[in-house]
Amino acid sequence: MLVGLLRTIFIIIVVYYSIKLLVWLFSSGSKKKPYRHQNTGQSHNNRKEGETTIDYIPKQKKTIKDSSGEYIDFEEVDND
């Protein structure tokens, strides 16, 4: 009984790692990109020193229209 249990656990582990290996092989083969040096200290772009560049522009915030929402008209009351 113990031998059957150990054999089943061994088969589950082998199948798990086999599937994991296959997924890694197929996913890494389609996403290979050439290695680039990011921080070499040299500027490959034609930028002047001190020039400001924007690499990311965030999405515009949603604006609320004046017609949306509820407006309550009120009056000030004197308690005299």
C-alpha cells in the first residue's frame, strides 16, 4: 500500500514538472528578444544635456460634467 502511494506521488511530480518544462519551452521560444544594454552610461539618442524627455504619458482623468450629480438650492435663514 505504501509503495503504491509513493509511486502515485512520484508520477504526479513527474507529470507536473514535465508540463511545467513544456510550458516554459514553448513560451520562451516565442518571446525571445535580443539583449540590450540599458544602463551603459552612453546616450544612444540624440539628446542634448539637460533636455527633458517624457517617456510615459498617463491617461486623462475622467472629468465630471456639470449636469451630472444633484444640485440643491438653499437659502440662509436668520434666527432673529
